[in-house]
Amino acid sequence: MLEELKKVVYEANMLLPKYGLVTFTWGNVSQIDKETGYFAIKPSGVDYDKLTPDDMVIMDLEGNKIEGKYNPSSDTPTHIELYKAFPNIGGIVHTHSSWATSWAQAGRGIPCYGTTHADYMYGEIPCVRCLTKEEIDGAYEQNTGLLIAEYFKNNDYEAVPAVLCKNHGPFTWGKDGHEAVHNAVVLEEVAKMAARCETINPQVKPAPQELQDKHYYRKHGANAYYGQK
Amino acid sequence: MLEELKKVVYEANMLLPKYGLVTFTWGNVSQIDKETGYFAIKPSGVDYDKLTPDDMVIMDLEGNKIEGKYNPSSDTPTHIELYKAFPNIGGIVHTHSSWATSWAQAGRGIPCYGTTHADYMYGEIPCVRCLTKEEIDGAYEQNTGLLIAEYFKNNDYEAVPAVLCKNHGPFTWGKDGHEAVHNAVVLEEVAKMAARCETINPQVKPAPQELQDKHYYRKHGANAYYGQK
Amino acid sequence: MLEELKKVVYEANMLLPKYGLVTFTWGNVSQIDKETGYFAIKPSGVDYDKLTPDDMVIMDLEGNKIEGKYNPSSDTPTHIELYKAFPNIGGIVHTHSSWATSWAQAGRGIPCYGTTHADYMYGEIPCVRCLTKEEIDGAYEQNTGLLIAEYFKNNDYEAVPAVLCKNHGPFTWGKDGHEAVHNAVVLEEVAKMAARCETINPQVKPAPQELQDKHYYRKHGANAYYGQK
Amino acid sequence: MLEELKKVVYEANMLLPKYGLVTFTWGNVSQIDKETGYFAIKPSGVDYDKLTPDDMVIMDLEGNKIEGKYNPSSDTPTHIELYKAFPNIGGIVHTHSSWATSWAQAGRGIPCYGTTHADYMYGEIPCVRCLTKEEIDGAYEQNTGLLIAEYFKNNDYEAVPAVLCKNHGPFTWGKDGHEAVHNAVVLEEVAKMAARCETINPQVKPAPQELQDKHYYRKHGANAYYGQK
């Protein structure tokens, strides 16, 4: 079942090594089928160069495995909480991509220093706190998802489709798995340039709000005029 | 019409991913035909791996589309102002290349620290100010071009064929699209080495004026002796 | 003899250039056959692109060459001391990989700043002191091994399968040559992100102990649940 | 004439882009034939991907072109002075490789921080001063060679086969063109790790003298035991 979903999720997963976002098995992509409420996700700890579409695991939002010969990614409970909290998304990515993870390890959100960032993400990319000992010792991966969801109760998850988890790494999302991967690439590039720009000018300030507005709304919303819309 | 122009502009655009200067669709090259006053430019938001020569858009300097099935790059009004202000150029490039953009985000011009820079660009590569709210809310892309043109009223656009736009990224130009791409590669390399050299020696000073003169005039002007001239 | 061992050690050695861990001949992998007590190791100073399985040198733990037309790696006495001191390992890697070597040259151990590190290595990756003049002028390579062994008398070599030698570079190990290479890749990635994260936040602190515990024990020991176990 | 020399010099030149040491035409290799006293060198400003063995230019040590359809590299007078001053070398390389050039622009020699450096170069890699206005306005390229030669009157050019020219870039040399390229690769790697190691530990000190001695003499001189000697 859901052969087409498994295929596109496989393809989105294979983009992670293509774009240099993963070492070994350090990343995963999922995508949800809105009709059935099932989602497909990468199996846990399987090498990218051995992966096939058929290896994708089909799960429901209660965490039951519907189909698949492998265990799903150990981050599956995080994906579930994000699908529950963000009704308009269709795909999720987790990586340990080098620059984004360096910011996460540093415990800092990524300020919006320019239009590359503003074209895709509206304002600072947040870094949510480390989980408490209780949260870690309990349902760790689920609690990671709940913490992200909590932050976005008061923030627009569609305007900022990315988050850093302190001492851990990034999650990104989008309308499907491919868009979530696209946002993971953007995040890595933005994270790299933000770090370098702080080295070049330690007193650097975020881009003016009107420039952030201009670039974000040039590509998003009713008045967008970028591309072939 | 202008089939040859579309072909060379296509080829110049394809050099951007080849040289690692663009992620996704974040860049564009144009080239002008001096006889007709028309220029060809990359369409907006079209993936490089799907691009064909036929996708190039032909525009005039009043901003009218002369030919093409796509919308032109959203940066087209910037290109137009540069063609109007810089009569001796034939090609323009815009990218978000990583190191040059980091300097632009940092809001700093790139000092001439050595002969790699001096071989191509005479003196500091300027970083022009961010646009005002009025300029951004108005004809943003045109105003970007006007601001660059304003700076070069009192500076030699042929001696420094590159500029950084604060919080945004670089533009470069040259006698045609290929030379503009060449200068974009040089800019990125120079931006990288300038940042690293400031880390290695925070007190570093620009190269002596006589060395800058020597290298620039070794390759440019009546007494050039570099290459096969 | 030991044709299979020579083949896998050859393959593990060839992974070093594949993963970008070595320049020229600056690295070596060995793997031990527990039954005979012999190990295979890369010959000294032979280019990777000319290497064949047959070029691997078979040694015993007393340092006698059992088979092979070449001299073994000059680091062979270090490998021998590690095999003697670490009974549960089957493979060893030495490289001059760029980021790990930069930490070694800096004389600092790598703090555990996040889960990428904690997934593989439990706590700080140590940097052992430089050898004394006597140790250097004597049996230098053997003394390097003895110094590492000394450190791990009071530390768990299975929980931290990597070490930096001050002013020199890293050694990693694992259950076989391939796992030792895997750990060398992890070390390099972790070293890179730790350096960048200190630049992004000079006041950064190691990840909380409970997070380090969680990630390490999620993948190791009786209660591991990562992967397909 | 000297067909074999042109072929090996061509091959050595083609290694520069292979190892990522040059952008466009920013580098050149030469090699001398001791019998005739002629040397072959890359032509000036010719693209690497159009280069053929036949394009190499044959020069004598008085600067006369003996054979070749192109102008020789504009750095030819520097090569000549080095061949005159360093009787035991057979090949010379000049590049603008990124890390080495960053040190040159910073005006600092590269301290010996570890064994990677010590394996090839004995002690700090010097950065010679910028030329004076008189030296620049006169026979600039020749004066560059004379300045390097001057430095090595009191220093061992065989023990340190590399130099940085302030605000310019590196030269390396060796027994032939290939060894000079080899040393250019080592220099770039050492320059990269030295810069990173100073960022990781701003108080870092050079490696102890006895370690530098050990590694250098392990590979060089009568008692060398590295490799297959």
C-alpha cells in the first residue's frame, strides 16, 4: 500500500546525502498521506546506499507500524508530534547537518542577517531549550516533538519552517518531504553564512525589518511575484 | 531572435552551479546585445538542471518583455539600471555566493589584502548601504540598481567590477556574461581569503598601494604584459 | 595466508581517501586476527591509488613481519601497544584528518557539545600529552602507544574509541578495521562542529550529562533501541 | 626538443587544479633540465583545460625563450632567480592556494604546530617582506626571486621547501616539478590546520623541538626509516 508515498519519501531521503546534509545514517525524512493519516519514514540505522523505496516504514499517528520490515527511525515520535501540532505540513526532515548543528550545540537561534534567510524564513530561526532530565529519561523523542510544538503555539510554523534543538540538531518541515529537504538545505546555507558574517563583523545586526518583510512577502502570500506564479 | 545571445547567456548561467556559486535558483546572469539594446536573462525561479537556452527571456531596457515564455528574473530591474549606468559593460551576474554574501551581511567592503584581489579589482570592493524603507517599499529591485549606479558615479565601475549590497549579496559585471561570471568567481575567492586572513592576523592592513598598482596594471591598460597580449 | 584479512584491511584503508580523511599517504588502518594473533597493516609510504590487497603487511604482536614485500607502516609499534592494551578491539586507524589534527595541535580534548558526539563517544575525547624528549628519542612510536594505553587504564576505551596525540593527530579503534574507520569519520565531523560551535558561542558548555547518557545508551549496551537490533 | 620535459611539466601543472590549488590560471609549475640548463614552464594566462604538453615554453636561465609559441608565465623571472640560488632543486611551483595565500596576506609565517608540518618542513615556513616601491616599480618578478633567495642565504632551502611572499602568495620547490607540487599540497594542508588550531587555542605554542626533529629526520637524511627506503 501507499507505494507512491514510499517512493517519494525514499527519493526525499536520498536527497540528504546528495546535498551533503548527512554523514552515515544521521538523518531522516517522512511524509504524510492526509487521506489515511499514515506517514512513511526512513527505517532506523539503515545505510543510504542500501536503501530502497520498499524499506520505508508506514506508521500511523498513534505510533503503530502499519507496514514495513524494519523498525522506523528512532525519531519517529518527534515526527508524530509535529504532524499533530502543524496541520498544514506534509513532510518533516531531521539531520545533523554541520553548520545548523553547530548553532544548535552553541545554543543560539540564527538571526536573520540577510535576504537569503528572509526569502525562506521570516525572522530568527529559534533554538529551543534542552530537555529536562525528566523529559529525557521519559519519552525522550516524543518530548522533543512536544517542546517544538509548544514553542510554535505562539509562533508561526509556516513562516519559520525550521527549528534547532539545543545540543542536538535541526528539524525542518514543508508541504511535503521534498520541500522539507529544500528547507533543510536553506537552513544549512543560512547557518553557514550567519556564522561567517559574525566573524567578519562581530557587531553585526539583523537585517532591517522592512527588508525582511520585502523578501519574505516577495515569495510568499497573496502579493508574491517571485518565480512563475 | 537573438538565438546566439540566448545560447551564451544560458551557458553563462550554467557556469554558476559549476563553480559552486549558487544553491537552487539563487543567481542569474544577463548579457546585452548592443545593436538592438535587448538583453537576455535567466527566467525567475527556474531550476538550473531544467534550464534550456530557449528559456532565456529577452527584455528591453524599458523593462518590456520582447520574447520568452517565462517571467524574467525578479532582479531584472536591477540589471536594467546597471546597463543604463555602465555603458561599457555587456554582462551582469547576481548570486548569493557564500563568502561574498557573508561580507554583504556583515555590511563591510572587502579590503584589498593581496595580489589575487589586485589582479582583478582595483582597491576595496564596496558594500553599498541598505535601502531605506521608502526605497524598499517602492520599486525595490530598481532602487537597488540606482543605488549601485549612484556609488559608481564617483568611482570607476570598470576598475572595480563588483559590489556588495548590504544584507543582500553581490553583483558583478564585465564585457559579457562570461566575464561577469569570471569576476563572480574571483570575488568569492577574494572574499574567502580576506575573511581568513583577518582571522589569522586581526591587525592586517591592506596591501601597499604600489603593489596594488603593479598587479592591476600588469593585467589591465596600455602597459599590460600578463597573458598572451 | 590470511587472504581475507588482507582484503578487508585493504578495503578499510581505501575508505580513508574516500571519506576525505587522508592526504597522500598520511594514514593507516590495521585489523587483527584473534585466532593467530597476527594483524594486517598498510605498508609505509605507499600511495593509496597504487595499493592492492596483496601489499598489506602481516605482523605479529612482537613486531615481527610474518608476510609481505613491504615495510609496515612506521606507526606499527603504536598499533601493537593498542592491541595489547585493548583486548576487545579488532581494528585501529591513524590519520592526520584536518579538524581532529587541528584539535591535537591545539592540545585540547574535544568536549561533548551535542548528541552527534554522544551517539558514539561517551564524554570528552581526550588529548594526551606530548611525549618527553626521552620518550621521543627512544622507541617513539611504541611510546606513543604506551602513553595512550596508560591514559585508558583509568578510562573506558570502549566508550571513547578515539584519542588525540598532542602536536600529532588522532587514533581511533573499533571491533574491526571498518568500525575504526567509521569512528575516524565521526571524530572528524565532531571535531569540526565543536570548533565551529565555540566560534558561534565562546561561552558554550558541554551538553548536560543526562542528554549524553541518553544518546550513548540509546545506541550502546543492553537497553539500546537505535537501529535494527 | 626536450619533449619529455614538456610532458612532465605539463602533467605537474595539471595536478594543480586536480588538488584544488588553483582557480582559473592562478598558478604555474616549472622544471629544469640540468644538462642543458633549460627549463620548461607553463605559458602565461592559458586555461588549464586547454593546455597541452606542446604549449609548455622552454626558457634558459638568462630569460631567453628557446622554444614555444606562447609567452612564458609572467612569474618566469622569479623561477629563474630561484633556480640560480638553489642548486639542488629541479622544480618550482607558484599558486594562490587559498589557505597559504591567506597567511601570506596576513603577513605571517606558519609556525610548526605538529607532525604533519614537521614531516615535510623543518621549522616555521617563512613569510618574506613585501617588496619596496623601488623593487616593485623595477624588475618586480625578478626582485621577488632575489628577495626569496636572500632569505635562504642564511636558511636551508632544502629543509624548508616553501615560502610565503607577503600580500601575494606561496612558492614551493623540490627535486622536480612533481615534488614541488607535492610540497604545495602539504603547505596548503598545513596552512589550513595551523589557522584552525589557533582558533581552537589562541595560546597554542609550536611543537617541541625534539618532536620536530624526530619527524623531520624520520623521513629525511641518513637515518630516515619512513617509507620503503
